[in-house]
Amino acid sequence: MIGDAIARYHDLLQRDGLAADSQEQLDRLTKLRGMYFGDRPVCTVLRPRFLSSDQFRFLVSRVQTLLPAFQKVYRRAMADAAFRRQFGLLDWEEELLRIDPGFDEPSPTARFDSFFVSEQELKFTEYNAETPAGTGYQDALTEMFFGLPVMQEFLRRYQVRPLPAKPGVLHALLESYRQFCGRRERPRVAILDWKEVPTYSEFRLYDEYLRAQGLESKIIDVREVEYSGGKLRHGDYVIDLIYKRVLVSELYERGGMDHPIIRALRDRAVCMVNSFRCKILYKKASFAVLSDEVNAGLFTTAELSAIRDHIPWTRRVEERKTQFGGKMVDLVPHMLSNRDRLVLKPNDDYGGKGIVLGWTVDGSAWEAAVRKALTEPHVVQERVNLPTEPFPSMEGGRLHVIDRMLDTNPFVCFGSTVDGCLTRVSTEALLNVTAGGGSTAPTFLLEER
């Protein structure tokens, strides 16, 4: 059904100027809504991502089977410093773990990144447990695409259902705050990051949304807060709840342990979502902890099966012996001789920074990357298959339909529920919106009428 629907959508774009009219409207709405990642449009394709209800139910069921395994390693890490060393936390991160956030879940808002080839091949490659972006963009693009001229024609044969993501974030924020203060109140919210970040446009979307939900909200630069009189403030605005979009590493590196935000959190003067404890699962090494044979005893039979099926083999880069494909190998020599099958990732980074795809570089470049990974915290992960679909775009006034790789990224709230799903498409194997042909596309559930 999905293939037929895609063909129908593309066929419609060829008719009666629908492609040009739809692109004109998408451009107009992009400008009106400020839908830019820096100066690049968030969406550069003319078709949404379609999932069937069965596909989405399968995705959700797999996420919900894996989440308890992530929770187990998090709880064990918080209770056992020796076990926690597997995650590769730095000394200052260890110090921040001691700050009690006032709520149970380390990552009330999160996002899995995965490659969904089929119901027989689904691989999760990262767990964005610190500052997951994209929920605001997903919901705004959903509204924009519903109004495109091509969608009007498409809806005559197919019914599409949106997967809203912002409500899940809202409920995660408010429930965390309720646990923090012990009662239901309407907090004053600060959306907190640096003014110059390329995702600033998404903060505006959230500011509008929170205000529409009856909350006081303000976008605030990290450098413009002060802690005085037992309150975290931005001028006269007293902050009760931080919707944290700033990365913990950047907050520490640019503000140190004496930053007003950190002092306010130590004193339980403000609630912050996600908390500093999100760093445990945010580390790429969390996938190594799950997939390493030394930790197999932590998990149920069902969890082990899900890990084998959906978590690619991952290890921290270090001199050791470990299992690969059921055999014991020397990790570093194994890496050096199998670059076509492996990916190197910094243990703590985002946006594709520092990732080396072994099959895209020559042997000497790969060896240099491995040597670097032995001196700076990295993980090595087994290569996964990347699905492709045809996506249309307008270039030079003409419609082009080309195959692009795509990922499937469900948003997770409270560590238990899936609320919304982000899709990114690209002509390059490293999928993000800045890659070649890179774009976000809204995700819809599809049914025939």
C-alpha cells in the first residue's frame, strides 16, 4: 500500500502545475513560520513520510520493549560507580549527577534514531536523551503539508493521520514539575539555550505553543540569567521550569560549576527538564552497555532478544577482547581489519560531528581515526543497512524525484510512551538536515479510504 500511495502522490505532482503550486505554498509558509535551520529551510522535499498503522505499531512495540533495558542500566549506573564507568562520564559530569532533579525519569523527553528497513530489519543507532530536537518542526510541517495543493488531491483517495509530538513534550514538562514541587501548578517556563544556535526557530514554535496552552513562557539566553534571592531570574521574570535545550557540556564549558543555573538547581530553586542525569543514557556508550556480553545478565529473555534484533553491536573503543558474531576478538585489530563494516562515533557529540563511516574512507584515514578514538572517548558500532525511498523536490523550476536515504526517529516521553516521529532524508549516508540533500519531512500514518 505504501508504495502505491507514494506513486500516486508523485503522479499528482506531475499534473496541472501542482508541484509548482505546492512548492510556492511551502516556501511561503516556511518564511511565515520561520522554518529554518540556521539559514537553511527545514524541509526541502515535497512529500511527507508515510507509515502504515502496522508499521507504526511495530515500531512502538519495539521501543517499549527496549526502554526497560535502558532504564535498568540507568538505575544500575546511578547505584554503582564501578558499573557507571562503562558510560565514560567525565569528572564534572559525575559531580553534576549528585544534583537531585526532583523527579524520577532522567530523560522525560527523548528521541530514538533508527533505520527501519522492514519489520524484519529495524536498528536503533542512537538515543538522544539530552536535548532532543525536532518535535516543534514535525508538528509545524504536519500543518503546512495538510494545506498543500497536492495534498488536497491526495486526500481524495487516502486518509492520513498526523503524529503530534509537542503535546507529549508539554505533558512531560508539567508532570516533571508536578513531581518536583509536589503539587499541580502552572509554572513560568524558560526555553533555555544560546541565541545563536541554528534551532532557535524551533524555540519560537514552542514559545507560541506554551503560551497557547496558558503558560507563561520566554526564550532566554543562557548568558542572561541570574540567581538571587533564592530565585533564578531573567530581569523581572522569575523562572520556575527550564525547558533545557542547551547542551550540558556547553553549559559547563562556557559557564563552569558556578553558573547561576547550576547553583539554582543545587538549591532546588528551579526545575530543569531534562536533568543532568540524562547524560548517562545520552552517551553513545549506552548502546555498548546494552550490547556488551558482560552485561547480559541484567536483562530478561525478551529484552535480550530485542537488543540482539534492534541494537547494533557497539563497544567503547579500548584495548580489550570481546565477542563479535559469537567469536572472541581483539577489539582494536578487529576494527582495523573490518572498516567496511564499522562506524566510529565520539561518545558525546551531536549533529553527526566526528562520526567516521569506515566504508567511506581509505585504510590510512581509518587507522588514524581508530588511533584517535583510543585517546578520546569513542564507540565503534556495526554498520546497518540504510533504507531508501524516492522523494520529490523542485530544482531550477523542475520537479525531480530521486532516491534518498531516510531514518525513523520516534520521540519518547516519560521513558515509556512514543509521541510523534521525526523523519530525515538525505542523499548522504550521514543523515542530518545539513547533509547533502538533507531535509526533515513530516511523518503521517496512511490508510486507503
